[in-house]
Amino acid sequence: MTAPELPSGVPIDAPAASDVGPPRAIWSIKAPEGPWCPDQWIEHLERVAPGLRRPEGYHEPVEATGARALSTGWSLVLASRRGRLHAHRGEHREDAGAVLTFATGWCAAIGDGAGSATWSRLGSAIATHVVTHALRDALKHGAVPRSALTAAIQQAAGLANDAMRHFASLADVALRDLRTTLLVVAVHDGALASLQVGDGAIAFVNSENGVQLPHAGDSGEFSGEVTHFLPDDGAVERLLASLVVRESASGVAIVAASDGVDDPWYPFARHAPALFAQLRDGVDDENAAAAGVTQAWRGAVLGAADPVHATIEWLAFEKRGENDDRTVFVAWDSSTSA
């Protein structure tokens, strides 16, 4: 029997309007309208970050990019994916990442350009490119002692900040237009160093799923507020003050993430083991509901035939209200099971 209807045509047993949630967002995917880097600035970009220019020019892959490397017993995967909000608006990805290897180890960096900064995508690209190349150049000779790691990472961080400021001067833009966070991790001769300015997270996960977060993100009073960005005055000093060095990187997996990953998995200290378990083992009943994240990719990521592609697909997870660019770097001991 059909339920009698109200004059409006809504069945009387339908839920009240206040009980009905808002309609699900409909997202479109649009290519960015403008160039990633204006033509008149290409020479400036090459001057401050030699080699950043790619053969295909300055239009980075729109939706996603990544890299994979092996170094001194470590497997390394970096992946970055444009957020749904930027895709919907036809804007560029503001996150950037870089990973490099050398004879005695490796280094990686993630930058998340500030949404309010007009050219933050260039700021994050310059910062991550310069800091990793400077670190590699300082440590690439096998005779460099382990103790040199501290000085090398401090010098590289300063050079990244200087490069951003130089670019701002050459392009005649305000420093605030290039604002970016920066997370850096490096291993040299078995020692591990990391530093951070801005939000996002770095986590060291051990075999018993214990977690250490060596840094506290620079978050403000309100959600999404960041109190320190490169290349603002005082930011590089804060970055250098955050430096943490461990004599041994043995026995830990390393996860570094921009806030597009950190925020949906908040609190990261609690959920980082489940996040790493998803990447290592795939999504199962035990880790599927962690942090309220819905994951379409179910298989293992780190052991996939193409772990970069798998990580990019994993980054498409859904959580209501979380639509930012997402970048993650994972390092694990490849001599044991991932």
C-alpha cells in the first residue's frame, strides 16, 4: 500500500528535513588555467634552483607525481596528489616533494605551499629542491663523517630559505607570496636527522607499532592556521631550532606527510601505525576504520609492482571535509619485510 502523501508530495513517513544530511559534494576536475611558472620567471627559477626545470617545462604533472628509490638498505617512496578542492577550482597543486640518494644515505623533503600565498607552489618547489640537492652535495662523498650530518642539514635549510628570498627579489614579489612549510628527513651513515617548520607531520614507527613524533607542528589557534612559513622573518631560525638527530635509524620506518594527510589522520601519533600498516599490508578489518578514513585502495602499497602509482591511488582516500593536496614520503628497511 502506498503511503499517503502530504501536499508537498513528500511521504508522511519521510524523515524530517532536519534529519536529512546535506547533499554529497559533487567534484569536478579542471586543468589549471594559468602556467605553473610564468614565462618571465623561468630564468629566475633556474638561477635559484638549478635543475628544477624539467624537460617538459614548468607545467608539473597536474594530478599527481612521485618517485621511488633504493639506498643503503632503505626503500623510499614519495607521492603527491592534487586535492579535490584545487582540482574543482582549476588550480595548481601547492604541495611539492623531493627525494635524493647518495653513497651513504638519502634525503627527502615535503613542502606545502600556503593557500593564501599567490605563488606558494613555486615556494614549495624551490624549498624542497634546494634543500635536498644541497644535502646530497654535502654528503655524497663516502668519506664524510657521520658527525657532518648536523652541519649539512643546517646549511641546506639555510640555503633553501636564501633561494626563496633571492627568487622573491628577482621576480619582484613579496616574501609572503612564496610561503611554504618544510619537512626534511635525512639518513647518513646510519644516523637520522629531521627538521620541520609549519604544519604536517614526521613520524618514526618501530616494529612494535610504537610511534615517535620528533616535531610539533606550527599550528595556530584555529584549524588550518599555521604560525610559521618559509621564507618569513624568523622562520629559518625556527626550522633550525627544530633539528633532531638520532645516532641510529635502525628499526624504524619513517613517514612524513603534508597536512593534507596529517589532518585526516589526526591525531597522527595515534593513527600513524594504522596508516603505515595500510601502506605495508593493505587495508584490513583492523586498520580500515582508523581515523574515520574511507579507503578505496585495498591492496598493499609498498610491496606493489609500482609502489608510486599505488601510493598515489592510496592518497585518494576520503574523509568528509578533507580535500587538500596530499603528499606522503615513506622510508623503510628493505632488508626485512616492509
